[in-house]
Amino acid sequence: MLIGKVALITGASRGIGRAIALKFASLGADVAVVYGGTRASALEVAGIARQYGVRAEVFQCDVSDFASAGKTVAAVREALGTIDILVNNAGITKDGLVVGMREEAFDSVLDVNLKGAFNMIRHTSPIFIRKRAGRIINIASVVGLIGNAGQANYAASKAGLIGLTKSVARELAPRGVCCNAIAPGFIETDMTRHLGENNALLQSIPLGRTGRPEEVAELAAFLAQDAAAYITGEVIRIDGGLGM
Ligand code: NAI
């Protein structure tokens, strides 16, 4: 259970982040629904979360902006008292072959997926260090482990996120803070909708199907709970076997 814990989840207005926010709320956590885009969707997630009897508030934040991340962490703390769990889930893709990739496509994906996680960790870690407790869960990707043609920027950002995870895990372990990464494969969300019924892709998944956001949320919930207190610096694939 997560009763009495406060969880901040970025990109929580839809997809995997939404599923994580709702799963955490169902386990009794108060949730900070941090969103980049649509306030209405974030409010809807918070409304559903409250039905579990927890506190849920929405916060607009561009995670790639250091100052915005700092203001958001301060606002969450003000509204919900503290932060116990940080989930860096916000992410974007700007796919294309490296030979024709625009500089902006590389920079913006790195800025959101990698620097965004750094920004949030940078601003929450003093809270965790003071409490001598805390959990950081970074949503990476199997692509960060095995690469993917057409996603050099995205794969680099996710591989970087895995390096960030392990370094932060080492730095904060003496302070009782755990930091882990989840590496999902092909999960059905808005991000992957355009891939449609791509059978070649499905055939490359040993379990022969795509994953659901709720399945990723189960894993995040496990890593957030007391049962996972001895796990840090780990990268757990949830990909139907795609990356093995
Ligand atoms: P999504 O596109 O449905 O959701 C991403 C969320 O991040 C959105 O709510 C968006 O508003 C938010 N966001 C984007 N830029 C932001 C910014 N600058 N500041 C704050 N929020 C921002 O995508 P999905 O599929 O739910 O992905 C969630 C995470 O899971 C991402 O990090 C993605 O890379 C990762 N992932 C997804 C996989 C999939 O198959 N769907 C596979 C592996 C990893």
C-alpha cells in the first residue's frame, strides 16, 4: 500500500502516467498530477483519483524547463505537504533517420526525456535527502537498451536516463533513497497509436501482443512500495520479451 505517501507523476494526464497516478491513488497515495498539455485531462485524472479517498491536485509544468520544474516541486510541496515518490514519465518522440534528423528534433527529445528527469530529480532530491527516504522511478524504454532505427534521439535520451538512474541510485543510496528505471516495450497509448496494427512489430514481440498502461502501472506501484526497499539502480523491462 501507499497510504500517507505523496507521489508526483509527470505527464500524468494521459497514457502510462495517467495509469500510474490512478494505480497509486488506488493504493492510498495522494497524487500530484503534473501535466504539460491539457488541463482538462489532468483535472479528469485528479477527479477519478479522489474517488479513492485521497488528495489529488493538478500542476502545469514543462519538465524541460529547470525553473518550471523547481516551481512545480515547490507548489506540490505547498499543496500536499511533502513528496515521497517521484515518477519521471513525461516523454516525447520525434522520430526520423539520423541522416536527415533536424537538430531541433534531437535537442527537444533530449530536453524533455533526459533533462526533464534531471530537472525533477534535482528539485526533489533535497526533500528526499532530508527525509532520508524516497523513491524515484524513471520511465525509460527498451529502445534505450537495444536501440531502434529511426529513433536515435529517443533511444539516446532513454539510454541517458538509464545512466542517470544508476548514478542517482549510487549517490542517494546512503540517504535511503531508491532510484530505478522501467523500460517498457510497445505499450498502447497516444504515443504509439500511429503504429497501428503493424504486424511485423507485433511478430517481434515474443508474447505476441502489445502491453497496456495498467501493466506498467503495476510495476511502478511495486517499485514505489515498501516491498521494493532493497531494489535500487535496477532497470526492469516490461516488453513481452522484446528486448531480451
Ligand atoms: P503519451 O504521449 O500518451 O504521454 C506523454 C505525456 O508526457 C503527455 O501527457 C504529455 O503531455 C507529457 N509531456 C510531454 N512533454 C512534456 C513536457 N515538456 N513537460 C511535461 N509533460 C510533458 O505517452 P505514453 O506512451 O504514455 O508515454 C509515457 C512515457 O513512457 C514516456 O516517457 C515514453 O517515452 C515512455 N514509453 C512509452 C512506450 C509506449 O509504447 N507507449 C514505450 C516505452 C516507453
